Amino acid sequence: MNTLNKYLIKQSFIPFLLSVAVITTVLFLQFLIRAVDRFLGKGLDVLTIFEYLYLNLAWIIALSVPMSLLISSVMTFGRMAQNNEITALKSAGINFFNIIKPSLWFGTLIAISLCIFNNFILPEMNYNARLLAKDIYSKKPEISIEPGYFIDMIPQYTIIVKNIDDKLLSDIKIFSKNKKTEQTSIYADTGSISSDGNIITIDLKDGEIHEIDLNDFDYYRKIKFQSHKIMISLKDLMLNRSESDNKTDREMKVSEMIIQIKKNKESIFKIHQRIENVKIEIGLSTLPETKDEIVNEFKKLKEKATINTNKNNESLISNNEIKENILFLNNSQRQLENELNLIENYVKTNNKFKVEIHKKFTLALACILFTLVGAPLGILVKKGGMTIASGLSIAFFLIYYILLIWGEQLADRNLINPGLGSWIPNIILFLIGILLIIYSNKRN
């Protein structure tokens, strides 16, 4: 690497680090303001809060890195143009492409790193962040009871009360849950709830306990009581960490999504086999492909099935047979409609997976394209420093992100090919970059 390339890369590196730090901080503070409500009143320990914030840094970094490259490119080449360094380099016989080539190599290195990050680190952190958010949301530090509403926050029981007068509860019903062998129901006229240390006590007065064996319904026991206490450990009300859950498309690696796409295609193939069997049973040569076509086709079949006499007014089939035929056609119609719904859902799910696979690479490649756009843009702007660079970069990034979301939605709805929908923003960005390079090269 010659001295000029080292100099140009160094000029890009420092503004890039500064931009990453500033943008990441801004996005993180915005997220923190929105997330504060999730922490309030939950009694979370500091480590859990820091873990939640750390896990959400992943998607913030995935957004801030491409934007930072755009800002740093505009700043770097804008400063060089302002100081007439670009003019001096071109006067020395160095063409415009060789001037911006080191920045493109730097952008390529960042793109490769971001591609690895998006495929291996980001999905795992998104997955763990969602599980932790779910656990935090469901955490209840204390029991809050409202009359007429089921209280389902206690692991062992579901509670409902009719009235609350100060701290006195009346007409209390408690049902056991998560028990596969027996069902317990407790009824009490009055009661109260108190806490002492790590124990919550439900003190019931004048009631009955009903127990039934779910494996043997002949076993039933009824117990009357004047006083009965239920002791609950506060640990049962603290944060419970989920161990596993289904992953969404943004929480899966490319290899995982490819496997899921194959499984969905196998399911679609099986559905088509079931549809073919229905077609044979009905006796259709061709099968309608849309729900409206199915409704119209079966309407004709039902009209034929209701014809009970021939031209000589002779009875062909009995009324019972007609009813059976209509019932069979109705069941077949519902089955076909359900099968088409399943196919549509599988196709949409596969499109989401395909879009997400492409996005892991399009967002990474955008780092190179933002450098391609930022370099000539900075030369054209020249003055303005951080303010102008940030404003132009944010505008370009917002346009890019809007196009990305637009393409993603069209692909999810199966209106365009998932690959095309994902790569449209990059294609447009590439064309803009080429036009800016040609224009800036003519002006300088």
C-alpha cells in the first residue's frame, strides 16, 4: 500500500469512528427513552437492565455503521475538496477513481465485517433480546387485584374476586393450574392478602375446597373450612427467564432460514397432493386456483346435485342422497379453501425468509455504495463540515431505508420477487453514485 492510499484510508477512518460513536449514542438514547417504561415498577436488578440494553445494541449498530460510512465519506472528501487536495491530486495525474479507491476498499472491509455480524451475531442478540423483553413484560413484582378480573400472575393459581372493601376481599374464587393429575377449586366468602419478607399470604375465611382427580372422575373430595392460608414465595413472582421460543426471520441465520424454506416447500407439496385427491374425488378435470373460482365452480356442482328428475319427470336420486351430495361438496369446498389459505401462508412465510436472507447482504453491500455516493457528494458540497454532512447523509439514508421497507413489503405480499424487492434500493443507490461521480469529475 503506497503512501497516498494510507493517507486516504486514515482520513476516512477517524471520521468513521466519530460518526459511529455519535449515531450509535443518539439511536441508543432514543431507544432508552422508549424502553424506560418497561423497567419502571419491575424491581429489576442492574445487571438485567444492562443486559437488555446491551442486547439491543446489535440492531442499533447494524443501522449506524452504514450511515456512519456515508457521513464520514461526505466529511472526508468535502474537507479535501475545500482544502484543494482533490484538485492537487488530479493535477498530479491521479484520476478520480484512484482517489476514491482507498475509501471503497475501506468500505468493502466494513461491508464484509457487517455481513458476518448480520448473519451470526445480530440474529442471536435479537432472539435473546426478545426473550428477555418478554420476560420483563410478564414480570409482576406484586399482586394487584381488580374486582371482576382474573389474576393470572401467580404460577400455581388463578384468582378472581367480586368485591374489595379497603383490604378485605369478598366472594373469592381460586383455581389451580398447571396440574395434569388433579384440579383444585377454592371458594371463600372473605379474605385478605399480605406480604412479609419473601412470602405472600392469602388468608381465606369461611369457604370450601373442591378437589377432583383428572384421571379418575369418580374421585371427588369436598372440604369446608373456617380459615385457610395459601403461602406464595415472592421468587415465583420474580423475573423468570425463558429458555426457548420459536425464532422469527430476524432471529435466524441464513442456514436456518434455508432449512425452514425447504420444510415449507415440502409442506406445500403435501398440500398439493391433498388437493389433487380432492379433485379426483369430485371428478374435476382441472381445479380452480383462486377462492372465487372455487366458489363459482362448487356453486355449479351444487346446482347439478340438486337436480332430482330427468326430462320425463322421473326421480333420479332420493332427497337424502341429494343432502349427502351437498354436504360432501360443502366439506370439499371448505377443505380446498383451507388448503389454499395454507399455501398462501407458507408462500408469504418463505418470502419473508428470502427477503431477510437478501437483507443480510444488501445492508452490508450498502456500505460500499454509501462510500460511492458519499465521496462525490462531499466533493460537490465542499463546505459545511459535520452539519451539512450529517444532514445530507441522513436524507440519503432515509430514502434508502424507505425504499428497502417498500421493497420488503411488496415481496412479503408476493407482489414482486423477494430478491428484486431487496436489491432495488442498492441498484438505485449504485446508479446515483455513478451519476454523482461523473458529475463531480467534470466539475473538478
